[in-house]
Amino acid sequence: MATADRTRSFMKDVKRVIIKVGTAVVTRHDGRLALGRLGALCEQVKELNTLGYEVIMVTSGAVGVGRQRLKYRKLVNSSFADLQKPQMELDGKACAAVGQSGLMALYDMLFTQLDVSSSQLLVTDSDFENPNFRERLRETVESLLDLKVVPVFNENDAISTRKAPYEDSSGIFWDNDSLAGLLAIELKADLLVLLSDVDGLYSGPPSEPQSKIIHTYIKEKHHNEITFGDKSRVGRGGMTAKVKAAFVASNSGTPVVITSGFASQSIVRVLQGEKIGTLFHKDASLWEPSNDVSAREMAVAARECSRRLQNLSSDERKKILLDVADALEANEDLIRAENEADVLAAQDAGYEKSLVARLTLKPGKIASLAKSIRTLANMEDPINQILKRTEVAENLVLEKTSCPLGVLLIVFESRPDALVQIASLAIRSGNGLLLKGGKEAMRSNTILHKVITDALPDNVGKRLIGLVTSRDEIADLLKLDDVIDLVIPRGSNKLVSQIKASTKIPVLGHADGVCHVYIDKSADMDIAKRIVMDAKIDYPAACNAMETLLVHKDLIKSASLDDILISLKTEGVSIYGGPVAHEVLSIPKADSFHHEYSSMACTVEFVDDVQSAIDHIHRYGSAHTDCIVTTDSKVAETFLRQVDSAAVFHNASTRFSDGARFGLGAEVGISTGRIHARGPVGVEGLLTTRWIMRGSGQVVNGDKDVAYTHKNLSLQ
């Protein structure tokens, strides 16, 4: 994630970084060079060079490149009879000799395209036995770095005399991992990044589902817990060699991160302090985070509590919600006081006005939330509902029933009211819940969580709803794909997009809320004005607020349109224009049609007709909520049928796109996806189904004795 982790805070002081690129990163599975991956790697080095970092590379892959070339040359020069004979393994030193020039030529070409100079330095293990060599090496590297040249090191395998395995005590390397570790010490690097074909060091083979990534390595804790799988498919080192090199370098004062060379921008993200890969640091034992364990324990406990909740009667679950509503009202003064403290801190910190607006619990909000919870409590119990009954065969009945998803992880920014809505929906739907709120709402979230969990009965347990504190990072929670069933992000489009890209857990939500209002030529302009003003001004920071106003071209010179635009400006709305509106109305030009202002601003553009409006929405919208204002029923139906958004309205404000306003009681968010749930997501969106079969001893036995009827039965 973009937010720096506290254990990586030292990254801000890093200037000199060594990047070791393994053979598995340099080559594809067929042994050929991975040109796209190498190009992306060089682009990252270019970016770091521009930012002022001193970048040194250690690369593997020469043997692999040479092997490919020699295999091809041998094939070309072989007769058919030669090919029928057993093929001898190619000499590794010969492969290295052939491959070194080719590999470096590729680096040189890629860096030249990026206007970066690079240099090749071939070394052997015996070189480092000479103190003079070490001194000259340091001087050369310093000169190259002063000139903004990227030194590219490689072990000279073609002439290396080293046969024995790598030995820490000797200080001499035997592969490029240990070379990178040695160089980190010799050249006093601030950071060593070892790129691998996996995300980092795991507790076991990464292919095994029970294996978990270790974000911070502590020898005393992890040394005996780790089970290494097979070594790398190519190269000599594998993860074992990387861990040894990382341990030696970190103990000597150079922090090391083992991370994926396949992931996008992995090196840049490491230097930004993101919690990716595995960190080795000499002080790790002093500040190793415990959130991996606590987050998992919370998720497991939430699942156990949810199962107890499901075993209660419908009336008992209803009473829990009513108790929560009463508790919120009884503690309103305390909640408001904590929220006001958060708001004041956010203002002092200089947060944007839109964020402060979302953070604020306005007067009457607690009463409104309590009312929504009571509405939810009085709705039909959604759990264990029989959705379909089928007679499979005589005295063999199959039922499709509703049931909770399991454990939900909700990540939300600056919206403490979201915590209440989500918690009440989780209780109603029988789900366990993990909540990760923004640090700006920490006090509000803490008191709301306490009030709600204190209202839970002992036979369910307070751990039904877990609140993850700011010490835990979202990235850790997103790794728990074995105990968390659904992630619902609520916040900025940046937050939602990052979460979608960072987890294997299904994600329900929307990244953008680019909502449109289209005023057709036949619109009642009084209605149009009310809708536009409400859609933009009622709550500009909401995801269902209007961001783009589309207007039929026949209304360009309409006095009623002028009145709408003047009213918007009078209320403080900044108006930007598309290409046509910019010229016609002489207003500033919008940078992009696909833009969510989340503030008192909007874009205006003119379109030819309803079909042009639909095409514009499909091209630039976010499939959230779009509205048409018209008195022409035929045009309205065309818009309603063809606009492919989660919610489409006729003569009604986009602000109605809300779970409470839809009568869902509350919502966990709004989904623009097409799988599972779409639009405002209430209780139904937090349920799945299971099958229950009731028989009287039937067996399949090759279907010999079963007379299938597949008859639909009435629901009971």
C-alpha cells in the first residue's frame, strides 16, 4: 500500500541501494531472456537515478543466456545422427563466457534508451582476497556513482576457481546472492534488495496454501520454523542462499529486503517504505510487529462468534440490534466528544475539506443511525431462508437456503458512521467482521466499536466485531485469504484500486463515483434545477454526488440552463467545461471527463441527443449512478434500458442511490461490479447460499435404483 509501514521508516534515509537480480527474474520459464521484465526493471532504476539514489546492480543470468546460445549453435552444427546420441550437458564456464557479453549488451541497450549510462564489473571470489583490489574497487564504484553511472556487477563464472559452497566466516562469495551481500558491506550500502520469483520469504514452500509470508525476519523466531522448498528453477542460489546473504549483510548493518522481481514497481515501493517482501534488519527483534498473529486471531475469533450468532433465534438476533441502537443513543454525548476531537485534529493537520466533511458526525447523525438499525432489526430475518425446494426423488428433498458469507473485512477512510452501518449489517446477516478505519477517525472508531461490542451478549462474544488499530497495516489483513471471505473497501478511488490490486480475497466495491445527470431537451427545467442542485450540493463528498452535468445541445441558449449554472456558482460550485461547453460558456476547461471531484465542483458538457449522452456515460462514467431528466417517456425508457450502471434514475437525484434510502436498512457500500452484488449493498449482498438435502437412506449406486423426479416444491 502507499502508506509507509512503521518498520520501514528507515527507508527515508536510504541513499545507496544495491539491487540483486536473480536468474529466475532475468529469464523466462523456457530459459530465454524476459525482455519485458528487464525493461521494467531498468525503468525503475532510471526513476531511482533521477530521484538521486545511488544504484548498484548485481545481475545473474549470463550462464542462462550463454546456454541458450550454445544450444542453438550446437543444434545448427549437428547432424541428424548426432541428435540421436545422448546429449552432454554444456560446460557452465563456457556458457558464462558466451552469455556475459550478451547479457551486458542487453542492459546497455535498455539503459541507453532511458538515457542512463551503465558499466560492467566482472569479479571472482579470489579477487576479494586482495586488500588492494578491494580498495581500488571502492574507488572505481565511487567514481561511477559520482558520474550517475549504474555499476552492474556479475560473478565472472567463466574463470572462477571457487568450488566449495559459500562460507559466511570466510567473507568470500560463491554466487551472486552472496556477492550482493559482500558488496553491500564493502560499498557501505544503505539497503540491499534481493529480487526473487516469489513475494518474499515464506514459512514454507510458497506453493503450499498454509505457508505465510514473513514480513520481518527474526532469526531467533523464524530460523527453526522455516521449511525451504526446491531451489530456484534456474541459477544456483534459491531462497536458502538469499536468506544467508541477507542475514550476513543485515548483521553487518545493511538492511535487506527480499521481494518479487515480477511485481510492478517493487523496488520503488520498497524504497517508499511499503510493507512488501521480507525485511532483514539488525534491530528487527526490537520492533517486529505482532499484527500478523493478532489479525489472524481476530479473524478466526470473528468466525467462531458468527457461528454462535447464527445459532440464535431470529428474535434474539433482533434484540441484539435493538440493544445496539439504544446503546448508541445512550452514549451520544461521549461519541460526539470523541468525534469532535478527531475533526479538530484533522483540521489542524491540514486535511482536505472533503475528508473532514466525511469524518464529521453532524447533529442528528447518531439518531439517524439508530433509526436505521431499528429498521434493519424489524426486517425479515435473512438467515436460513429457504429459497428453493426440489424433490430430487421420492422422499429425497433438496433445499437451497441463505447463509452468511463468513468473515468480512471492511476497510474505510474517515467515515465513522460507516462503522455503525457495517456492524449492524454484519449482525443482521450473521457475519463476523474485521474493521480497519483510517487513522484520522481513530478516536471515533474506537468509541463506536466499544459501544457496539459492549451491547453484544456473552453467548455471542465481543470478538464478533474486531477493530484493527492503526498499528496494523492493511497489507497484512489482505494476506488472510484463508480466513477472510470478502473485502469491502469504502473510501477514495485510490484506496479501492490499491486494495483490488493487493489481495486474493474477493473485493466488493467501486473505485470511482463519476455520476451523471443528463438534462434532455424535453426536461421540466424546474425539476431539472432541483435535481441538479441536490445531486451536487446535498453532500458533495459522497460517491453518489453528481460530477458531470450533460445537457442537450438545444438548451445551449436556454435561460433556464443559465439559471441552473448561476445557482450552482452562487452556492460555491466551481464549474468546468468539456470541449463544447468550454467554448460556448467561456468557462475553464476540464482536465478530464473521468474525474471524481468529491467537492463543490463539476463538469458541464453539451451532447447531441440521448444516445450521445448514453455513449458519453459509457465512455467516461464509472457505472455507479446516472440520471436523466425528461418528460419524454420514450427517451426516458431508452436511457433506463441502455445505461449500463448499477443504478439508473429518471427524474430523481443521484443522491437516492443509498442503502438506507432504498429501504435496505443500511449499506456496507456500493458495488459497481457485476458479480454477487451490484448497487447499494445491504443484507442480501452479505449472504450466500448452501444446499441441504433430506433423505431416507438413498444411495447413488450408479443411478441404478434412483428414479429422479426433480419436482419443484412449495417453500415451507
